[in-house]
Amino acid sequence: MNNITNHHKNLFAESIESFDEMGLNDKLVQGIYGYGYEKPSLIQQRGILPLLKKRDVIAQAQSGTGKTATFVIGTLQNINRTTHSICVLTITPTRELAFQIEQSFKEIGVHLKVKTQVCVGGTRLSRDIRYLLKYNPRIIIATPGRLFDILSLNTKILKKLQYVIIDEADEMFSKGFKFQIYRIFKFVPKLCTIGLFSATLPKEIIQIVETIMNEPVRIFVKKNELTLEGIKQFYIAVEEKWKLEAVCDIYRLMKITQSIVYVNSKKKAEWLAEKMSSNGFEVLCLHGSITQADRSAIMKNFRLGIRRVLITTDLLSRGIDVQQVCLVINYDLPTSKEIYIHRIGRSGRFGKKGIAVNLLVKNEVFVLREIESYYNTTIEEMPLDINEYL
Ligand code: ADP
Ligand code: MG
């Protein structure tokens, strides 16, 4: 564990309020403006610089505040053009998030012409490896299982790595992934810069990660600022057997663009999709047992707005950014308070307005009250003039 003074920590507390003043290379700045960004968000104002200076970073900021571009810009600038090896490794918990992040690297880095590759499960391992060796991507975005399989067979490919970025870091250091991440870090060179990004970062996790980091710059948003600002939250008290009816009513009532409905199991997702379809709604259904090819097609249709309702599980609760999502429905309440903010945060991206509706069965009222007090927010009964809130 590193013992650093406050002075040291705050060296990078400085905010830079314009992309022009960050000392970025012209092509990168062009890519940023071309992507439609005019001004850095708060996390970008504080998080990009330390990465440029190759400092380890622990960054926590509310969902939808632009963490992705923070590490995309912070790492793209320094990509070593003289090697043919991987320079940036980004690790994410889900495949969908990996593809989304790759898109940000590609679009923001469009004038830098650096190659990217996504390495995730559900595709052929041999193909991933063949591509890696043939095309020499400088940036890879991977899920932990596939990454570890690749590293076991090609132990040297991270030899020249400059940055490891872990997105949704709390999830990645939680029980399910923790040991995979440790094993992966055995392949990461000592001098590599580490960046951790997440909306929530419990104390226990910070203690764990500090042991693998070198004097990290910490950028935190205080917990009471994680209030889901801009997202109106409602509940409807309803018996389980009337939930389907309630959801159909919401869609009849509301003029929505895109929306996501969360349930707690794959089976229920399939069931609900089937029921809503037979009620005349065009829905998409995505969960972890669907083949990778179908998962990609479903995400594409949803992003393009071909279908406007996506029924899914917590597989898609983290990080996914579809700008037009203005409504999230919790058909089932999430199983933990932390997941709530990830689900609800799929709407109201980057300061847009959003609505969340929670369907509650009787004995769940106390769960909702707990969520309210944890996030210091209010969740009211859904009014009839709901369209006013859109
Ligand atoms: P987070 O990872 O913090 O939850 P994302 O990185 O997914 O958030 O960004 C949320 C949305 O905000 C994305 O659609 C992204 O393109 C947009 N965004 C990020 N930074 C900016 C910016 N500086 N200006 C305008 N839009 C931005
Ligand atoms: Mg994110």
C-alpha cells in the first residue's frame, strides 16, 4: 500500500475547462470536436490530464458523465507509434460494453488511425488470436475470461503495454471477476499506467485496488452527489399478475423514444418479450444465453431505433449508452441497491431528462424506501400526466 501525502494527491485536482488547453495533439482534438463534444465534462476536466502524464487514476463519477471519453482521450494521445504491440488494454464486464467502448476509441481516434480489436467470449478464440497476430491492434477491449485465455496462449503480447483501463471497476473487483483480474495483472508490465473507472466504488474495493496501483490520483464524486439528477423516479404498486398489464399501459400512455425493461432472470425476459409481442408491441430481448451474433444484431437494432423497447437482465445494467433511452422500467426491482443506479442511469445520459418506473409488489415497499434513503432521493407514485415529465 502506498502512503501518499495530501499534497501529492491534489497535484492533479486542477480542472481544465477546454479540450484545447489539454496539450492534446491536433488530430485527437479534431476527432473530439468531430464526435460532437464541445467542452469536457467534469470528470474529463480532471481525469484526462493525469492519464496523459501516465499517472495511475481512480475515477468515480456518476453514470452518464463521460467516463469513457476520459480514458479514451487520456490514452489515445500517448499511443506509441513505433511499436507493433498492444499499447492500451481496456477490460469491461460485458461484451456489449466492449463493443461500445471500441466505437468511442474508433470515432474519437478517427484521425489517428490506430487499430482496435474487441476480444470477447462467444466468438472463436483461434480467430481472436489470428487477428491479434496479423493486424497488430494497438488498442484492445476485452472481457476477462477471453482475455485470460488469450494470455495463457500468448504470454508476451502485453509486453509493451502502456495502459490498462478497467471500466466498471467495482464490478471487476467484486467476487465474480476478482481472481480473473488478478491473474490477468500477472501479464501486465510493472510500469504500465492503470486507470479504474466506475460510478460506484465501495471502500473495500478501493482498498483492494490501491495495493496494485502506484500512487493513484483519485477523482471522486461525493456519494450524496450520486442522486440521479435529471431522472424522475416513480413507482406503481401492483400485484405480480398485473405487472404485464401495467407495462403495456405505460407504453400505451407514454410517448417514448427508446426504453429498457429490466427483469431479474433470463427466463422471465423471454417470457415477457413473448407476452408483449403477442400484445402487439415490437420488443427486443437480450440476455446472456443468446448467441453472440444475435446479441450484436439485437444491440444494433436497438441503437438504430428499429425497435424501441429492449427487455433485458442486469447483463445490460452497466455502462451501456444509448442516447435516446428516456425510460427505464424495473419490472422486477434490482437485487441490490448498487444495481439500481446502474439500471436507472441508462436513461438521462449526459444531462438529458429521463424517467424511471419501478413496479412494486406489496412487500417490496420497504426495499424502495431503502433505495430512497441510500441515494437520498424520492420515488413517487406514478401520476397520470406522466408525459409532462418527458
Ligand atoms: P459514463 O461511462 O460516465 O456512464 P459515458 O462515457 O457512457 O458515461 O457517456 C455518456 C454520454 O455522454 C455518451 O453518450 C457520451 O457520448 C456523452 N458525452 C461524454 N462526454 C461528452 C462531452 N464532453 N460532451 C458531450 N457529450 C459527451
Ligand atoms: Mg461507462
